[in-house]
Amino acid sequence: MKPIPILFLASLLAVSVSCTTERKPSTVGTTSEVERRVDQLLSRMTLAEKIGQMNQVSAGGEVANYADALRKGQVGSILNEVDPVKVNEFQRISVEESRLGIPLLVARDVIHGFHTIFPIPLGLASTFDPELVEAGARVASVEATGQGVRWTFSPMLDIARDPRWGRMAEGSGEDTYLDTRMAEAMVRGYQGDLSDATSIAACIKHFAGYGAAEGGRDYNSTFLTERQLRNVYLPPFEAAVKAGAMTLMTSFNDNDGVPSTGNAFLVKDVLRGEWGFDGLVVTDWNSMGEMISHGFGEDRKDVARKAMEAGVDMDMMTYGYLSHLEELVRSGAVRESDIDQAVRNILRVKILLGLFENPYVDVEAGQAVQYAPDHLAAAQKTAEESAILLKNDGVLPLDPAAVRNILVTGPLADAPHDQLGTWAFDGEAGHTVTPLRALQERFPGKVTYVPGLAYSRERRDRFDDVVAAARRSDVILVFLGEEAILSGEAHSLADLNLKGSQSELLAALKATGKPVVATVMAGRPLTIERDLPNCAAMLYAFHPGTMGGPALANLLLGDAVPSGKTPVTFLRTVGQAPLYYSHNMTGRPYNGETLLDDIPLEAGQTSLGNTSYYLDYGAYPLFPFGYGLSYTTFAYSDIALDRETYATDGTVTVSFTLSNTGTRAGTEVVQVYVRDLVGSITRPVKELKHFERVTLAPGENRALKVSIPVQELAFVGLDGVKKVEPGEFQLWVAGDSASGTGVAFNVK
């Protein structure tokens, strides 16, 4: 459990593990060669075979006789089969027993690792380290392709600003710029060199606006204007398309009354027309059928037509295309030319992935790459970088020489499955190292384990056993939070406090007078304001994955130094939701507050002098976006721009000095924010435009420069055109979104 060297990154990003014993040479060739092959194959297909390519089924789903369906060419893709022997048999039937021999595209939700599980995507975003995230996606790709999977439904690019929405766990948080950088990194990591058998097709999702579900309730409606979509929610998707993402998934929600799977404006006009996307568009699970529940279609036949008209290529688990497209073509309701285009998009992906040359997986070779040592090292380093130090009264890092008796307690101390987090289908508890196990290995004979609570929602009135053990200990390490099942898809919450008696446990431990260190593992930012006074230090780890235990042990003991930053605003109370840093300026911006207890009972009603805040909780969050402490301190100085005025095609360059003012080496995430003071529409008070990780030795000062193209300041204004509007701006260089002093510049 010693610190892991950074050198493994290069090897991970370059790794190419072949999963076939005799790889045939790729004949993918140039774009024109790919299109020639697509057209040649398409010209031989019957209408029924074309429609079959547009049908995706889940292993064990409604199609009872897979073999018969595969022989008839009625299945283009199978999901949720990860047994390589079965995958090879599915492929054998498709390739050797169907008329045209078209291989299957085997899919799986590989969200933050396959067998080796990395932190959940919200934790990946906490690293502010795209290079490390790219390396993790490469690990996932190598392991998944080793089992025959060649398509993952990741990354999720939904901007999420309401932590009640459980699926916030699966994305990169609240910020468009951070989400964009993470999107590009994950696409690169998954897809790599497409001629390599370890490449896996990325699927960017959910298109679009899904993270803005009303009330934070999953699957709920959204009401985003086109301008909001273009300025906040669509940029990560466009960047991922430019990064080469091969596939895209429509979302469950309707926006302004139009379900995404039937939204021709999004799919045809924006995705295809404006961005030039020629990849595969797939529905989410039965999202075509759910348009009936939305009231957007009469029956499965009707919604199949509407999805086809919207430009959706493949149907996941509705069977609407398979059941009705042939009839719709013959009646003239659907054009066969549209079906031809959809099938082109599907065949193109299969050709680019080399599936025609190499449809099978080498079972033995595939098993050999699972949980490889460098994969575990990458997962551990990522977990270390993702953890956020929210509070430290000096108790951390622990001094191993001074610790003789450690109490480990809490429902998440030894919960291997829950440590993996949501969407970890293939992660295995037996390979997961928990904090308890890691600490016991590090301090043999010195760790006392008393769970206190068996699970997070357990209610207890007394903690006599834990308190007794606490009084005999030198330090108390309590692991709190929420199990994996409490976040993720369909797991929204209205109450974000620690569940059960966890807060009471923490208070009882605090009352012993012994130093209490709390580590929270969760799938969202919980409302922990009431818990902070009851611990001397708090680490926050969005479910950290397979190697979370060693990573947290290293952080607690100082073998690794915390560097994670909050990728989403931490609320004081759930009633503040949604609260995010890049909100628009109001006509009465906050400039001071009169809280509830300060208002006289006889006070009359007036709006004069009032500003935008809550009478009971003020205007500020508990922790702002981009926040995180270290075991050292950093200072910014000498912040200066290279000029006062820039052209719209110019580059803003800011120079500054970053200093490590503490006694330990550490890594700071430098963040640059910009505000457009006056626009044709109201603009956000701040927007992140750059970040980078900088490691400094104790006492080290480093002169740094950051260059930001002025075009990064463009937005869709009142006229509906994306451009930079000349005017006055402010720029901040700081360690979080609420710090620093702005410097002014102009754009002409």
C-alpha cells in the first residue's frame, strides 16, 4: 500500500492486449473503403435482414430462441452477455450460419470499470485529471473486450445540478467544461486505436437534458429552452462527437413535451446535420416503447414510426422495429431509404471495430487480463486522486508511530459490494479491498473493528459497545455514507442526510473526546453540515471501487496527499437544490442577509433592499464547486494578464505564481474562471474555462501561464448564434469557484 508511481500512466494509455490467438489483418482501410464495404453488404440485404440489424436484445430477454433469430438475421446486437464462451457461440451462429455472416455487436454497461472497478464517474470527475480518467477507460476496455464485449453504454454526459437525482453518480457533475474534458478523455480511452481488438465503442448518453429531471426524480420531464441546451447541456456531446464517439443513446425524458427518442430536432437537425455525426444512434432500454406512456404515440407501431422519423438507428428492447418496420415500409409510412441509412450507420461501426475480421474472443487470453496488477494500480491511484478532504483540524495525516490502538467502525468500513458503487455489474466483492482489510494489513494487531451499524439505514438508540471500544483507542476511523443501491438510476432521494443512526453514531464517538476521522462513501453529495462538528477530519470519497480501501488507507496515513476537488456543489440542506456555482446573475444579487432569527415579529412586509437568498439558510452552499483541502496549503500571487484588450480571434494569457506554503509536497488543481459582465442575454456569474493539476514540493514557488482562446468565451445569445460578444470580462485564478480576486479585460 505504498504510493504508486505515476509512470504506469503511459503504459496504460499505450496498452494493447490482443484477445485473439490468430488476429487476421484488418481490412478497414480508408473512409472510402469502409463506405464501399458498407454499400456492398447493404446491396445484398433483404428488407427483413436490414431491420434485423436494427434490433438489440438482452440475453435472457423476450427472444426465446436466440439461435433461430440469429440464423434469420433478426438480431444486430446483444447486450448483457459477458460469458466469452457464450459470446463466441452467438458470434459463430451469426457469422457461420446466417445468410450474410454479419457479426453481432456485443454490448454491456461498462460504466467505471469492468472487473477492476474504478471510482464512480462523479469520483472520476473529482480527480480533475483527464489523463488518468482516459487510462482508466482503457483498462475497462481491455478487460471488457477480453470477455467479448465491444460496445459500452458510457460515458454519461448529463449535466446534473440536483443531487436528489440518483443518477448524478454516473456523470461528471454540474459543470459543462469539466464534463466536456471528461467526455473527451473517456471516449479516447475506450476507443483507442479502432484497429486494435481491445477497442470498445463508446456510447455517449443520454441525449439530451436528462440530468435536469424536474424535482430530481428520475425519468421525469425537463423544460430546457434551446438556448439552455446549446449553452449548458449539449457542448459535452458535441465535443465527444468531435473526439470520435462511435455511438449515441437517446434519453428517457421528454423535453418541452417531446420525448428524446422521437425528437427529430435533436437527432436529425443538431446531431446529424450540424455536427455531422455518422455513428449509430440507439434508444435507451425500451425508451421507444415508453413514448406510449408519455402519450406521444398510440401503440408500438406508432412509436416505431416516430423513432424512425427522428433518426434512431437501433431499438433496445422494445421490438418495435422488428415487429412493425416492414409493415410500415410497405404501407409507405416509412421510407426504405431511411432504413438503409440506419443500417449503414450500424454496419459502419461493426466494420470499424474489425468485427468482420475478428468476431471471436480468445477465452484464455481474455481471462488473463482481468485484475492485472497495472489495472489495480490504476484503480488505486484514481481512488486516491478522487477523494476530497473537506475538513482537517490537524489530526490527518495519522502518525503510524503514535497510533497503538485504532478503532474502525461504521457501516461502510467493510462493505465490499457497496464500495464499488452503482453500475458495477461485473465487479466482484471477493476482489474488493475494503478500508478495514487495508488497515488490518497495515497495522496487524492494532485495529479493533466494531461495526456500530450493520448498514446505513439501521436505527440504534445506544452505542455502548462502540463507545467502550472508542475509549480504549487512540484514534477513531468511522466509515459512513450510503450503500451502492441508494444512488444510481431510479434511486432518487428527497432527504440527503446520512441515513439511519449514522449521525447519532458520529456524535456518540465525538463525545468520547478521542479524535474522530470520518470518511464518507456515497454516490452523491450528501447534506453533511450537521455532521462536520462531530469529527476532527472528513474525507469524502464518491464510491471508490475495487481498490478504495488501500487508497483511503494511504490518504489517512499520508502516503498519498488529498488532491480531489468537488465536481458538484455541496448543499447545506436539500431545500437549496438545485444550487450550482455558474448560476445567472439576478436583478437583486446577494449582498448580505437578514436571517430568520433576526427578523422582528412586528416587521412589516416589504421588498425594498431584499436580495436573493433563503431566510433560514442564506445564499451559500456548504462547499463550493472545485473545493478540496490538502495536507499542505497553496497561495496564488502575481496574477496578471498579458494585455487589457483582445480580439475575438485572440488568446487570453494569464500568468501567476503558485506557491506551496506548507511543509509537505502536494498537488493543487488550478482553476481559471471567467465572467462575461454584459451580454445579449443574462450570463453566469462565473464559468470554468481551464484547470490543471500542479504538484509542488514544500516551499516551492512556480511561475505558470494559462492560455485560453477567446473563442472559448462564445455562447448562444439572443439571436440564436454562437459567438463571442465584445465587452468587459473578469477572470479569476484560484483553487475553487468561490475564491480569488478577479482581474478585468476587454474583448473588441
